Amino acid sequence: MASTNDLKNGLVLNLDGQLWAVVEFQHVKPGKGPAFVRTKLKHVLNGKVVDKTFNAGTKVETANVDKRDMQYLYKDGEDFVFMDNDTYDQLHVPAATVGDAANFMLESDQAVVATHDGTPLYVELPTSVELLISYTEPGLQGDRSTGGTKPATLETGAEIQVPLFVVTGTKVKVDTRSGDYLGRVN
């Protein structure tokens, strides 16, 4: 249990048997009436975001979420297999839990896997990763104007939009949150 005064970003709360992560919070002390805490909560499993207000000093139940650095080993059927870097234990994470992170993971990549009572909740990748472009159409001569993009397939199989000058075999930096092209890597 924690008080609403102890809330901080990233804290996971157990409300009505469901896990919610605190995205942002604000202590409000109006001129009239009691103080309260306005929060924005994100459902850990489905990503739904809601606004919730708590009276100041109210007790809320926190969930014990274990975040560990793990290495992605391989895909086993529908599951992704991760290995704990400290204990070398292997953890099977369902594809639904991995979600869009699968588009930017290569074997032996590092990720943070959050678990609650042994159940994987989500997989968190670094904010950007470096991947090779396995295929993209060649840019046409004269198509060098700024702002033009074309589709490109990454070595993971995901498709992103890249500038016209990027060619097959180029190593690029990709934002794992949005899938945006961030630049070439030398």
C-alpha cells in the first residue's frame, strides 16, 4: 500500500484487480475544499489511458512489478524466448505481450521485461535501435527534394518510411516507440 502522496511516474497500481501504470500526476490544492491528486493512468496490458482523481492522503494498492534486463534469444512458435542476464533463466513471452516491439527486435538484443507474479506484462526496448534496410526501391534521379519518403523493409521484416536517398543495405536508426526513421548510422 502507498499513499497518493507517494505517487510517481512509472509506479504500477493495482486498482480493482487490474494493473495501471502512472503516466503523470499532479497534486492540486484548491483555494476551497480538500487537496486531491489528479492522475493519468495507463492500463499495463491493453494500453488504455484514463484520467483518475484521488483524494490527497488516500491509500492505493501498489503492484509488485519486477523489471529485468533480458536478452532476446529466439522465437518459439507464437512465443518469444528471453533470457535473464543474471540468472540465465529463460522466459517465454506471448506475441501479444511483446506487441509492436517484435518489429524492432533481433536475436541477442537487450530489452527490459516487466513481470508480475511470474506473468510477463510488457517488453520495453531502448528508445532507438540500429537496423539494416533489407530492401527498398532505388530513388529516382531528380527525386532529391526534401521531404520525400519511400517504404523500406528492415531486416526484422517491419516496414518504415525513409528518405528517398536511403538505399538497400544502409544501417539506419529507428525510434522503437513510433517506428520513425531517425537517421543513417555510419
